[in-house]
Amino acid sequence: MTHRERILAACRGEKPDRIPWVPRMDLWYNAHARSGDLPEQFARCSLREIARELGVGYHTVVPNFLDVRSREDTADRCLGIYRLKNMAFETVLSGVDRVLAPENGMTRVTYHAPAGSLTGVFGYSEDMKEAGASIPWVTEQLIKKPGDYEILANIFANLQVRPTYDKYSAWQQWVGDDGVAVAFGNLSASPMHHIMHQVMDMNDFYMALYDRPDELKLLAASMEPWFKAMFDVLAGSPAEIVFMGGNYDATITYPPFFEEHILPWVASFADQLHAEGKLLLNHTDGENTGLVPLYSRCHFDIADSFCPRPMTRMTLPEFADRLPGLTIWGGIPSVSLCRDSMPEKDFDRMLDDTLSFAEGRTHLILGIADTTPPDADFNRILKITRRVSA
């Protein structure tokens, strides 16, 4: 079987010929490619070439936000809007004049809308570059005072969504049998989640949730047509798996918040995708204790980047037993790849337990949760690869 066939078989509840092993290595690669100290045998290789040399699946779930075609791809980072080659649509600003300007190594963006103007700053710090970070950091949020909610709502209410199926199909063909070209929709699962995750500082959001609930509801309502348009375009796309929503954590997207503001949107989109024969992936990379009972009502198909103990309180068997039929993508905690965090004997024990659990199972794709850290011991990735391939 090809890597693509193994991934899809696992997602469909079929038994692949061996455990699908699709490690996420983008941050590790970005950091070492920048510093020029990739392993000698891979010094001139792309990440995809490294995956091929190792004989592992090529990870295409979380986009590499550094792999942009032009400044336009990340120009609206402060809005939580991206335009990437692994997306089957693009969001277009309507009735808004956007101005970009360099500022101390970052980018200042200003939006002039009919309701007023907003400004923010985003980019990459040197520390982020050294760590291989991919998503630009917002250092100045657009919302700074009460009147800004209405201006931002005006911007979101007038967004347009256009299919880019040809561009996505070209990327899908490029990925080929090395993996499954997961179509990226949004890191956020719903309008209110988008405000919390992309548009506002998290502390400011939770203060506003208590102090200014009406303004937040108005802003969330302005985003609803944009989300529904994304859903429609993605449901009609050539994608087999769609990524829409993630970065859940029981302390941040705590159960009552998740149940009210995220669950209905995820369940609705999952049902819409299922009607078109597609699968929904959610990026469940945080502490899932307390959220698992709600996941079963969300109808999504793939829990990407599930991270077990010692990084969270749940084990891989516990998560799988409580959510039968849900495909788990992950299972290898990222700290286990770092010698300073896990001694060799503990790593070997963890790997034995994980592979023993995974052998012969359906609905499991082995991966690194959340991603391979820059200080990972590459020999441990090689060890996992040898064991899976044996």
C-alpha cells in the first residue's frame, strides 16, 4: 500500500498493511534548514525528500505558513485569514482598503472600512525564526477600544469566499501517494472560536466575554456568513479530508464554552461533509480531559495530533476506548523525542507500549503530537521508523 492508501484505509476503519507512520517535522525542519545543521545525509533535501528517504508518510495536515507564494498569502494574519496553496478557497476583502507597511522587522497592517479604521502588527521575531515557527505572531491586535468591535464586524460581514479548486487540485496531485492532501479550512471551528483564537488576545477575550458579551455576539454574528460560505466551498471541493478547527484544550476551550460555541458548528459541518463523502479533521492537540464526551457529539472523523501522557492526562488507549470509531492521528508525545525530557529507557518503553497498542488496529495513524521539536534527537525518529517498517 502507498502512504496515501494506508492513511485513508485507517480513516475508513480498514486494516492497512502496516501501521501508517506520518510524522510532522515542519518546525524541526524549518529550524535546522535555517541554521544549516540538518543531518548530513539530508543537508540538501526538502522536507518531502526527507520523508521519502525515510520511507514515511509526508505530513500535509498543518500548513507550513512559511511556504507562501506572495505577501498576499499572510497579509491578513491579524484577521486570521490565510491564502495558501493547500486551501480550496480564498477569502477576498470587499469594500476595505488595506495598507501594509514594514515596522521594526514586522508588518503593520491598516484597514480602512466604511465604519472606520483599524490597525495591527504581525510578523516573526528572531526567536520564532530560530525555533522554526511557522504561523506569524500578532504583536498588536486590531481591537483596542469598544468602538473597534463594530468596525471589525463591518469588515467580516463583507468578506467574500471564492473557490480555488484548480490550485488546490494541483497541490493535491503534487502530494500524490506520499500522503493525503488535507484541505486546510481554518484553525478556528466557529465564529466565537475565531475571535478567541485569531482576532483577540486570549486574556482580553475572556474579559470581554464577561464585560462585553453583546459586542462579542455582534462580532461573531458578522462572521457567520463567512464560515457558512467556507463550509459550502470546502464541501464541494476535490478534497477527501478537510481540516476545520483545532487547538482545543480543556482549560482554554473549556467544556461549557466548547459545548455552546464550538460543538454545534463542528457537528453541522461534519454532517455537511459526510453528505459529500468527505471526512472532517479537528486538531485536538491539547488537554482533552473533559472534552471527550463532547467530541462524541461533534461527528468529526479524525482527531489530529492527539498528545498522550506525559504531556496531557490521557493515555492513548483511554482516548481510543472512549471514542470508538474516531481515527486518532498522533500518539507519540513530542517530549519523548528529546533526551533532556525522556531518558532512552523510558523512550523505549513508551515506544514498545505504543506500537503494541497500534499493531493491527484500525482508526490509528501514528504521528508526533504536536510536532517534532527543534531539539529532538533525530535518531529517535529513525528508531520509530525502523520499528514501524519491520
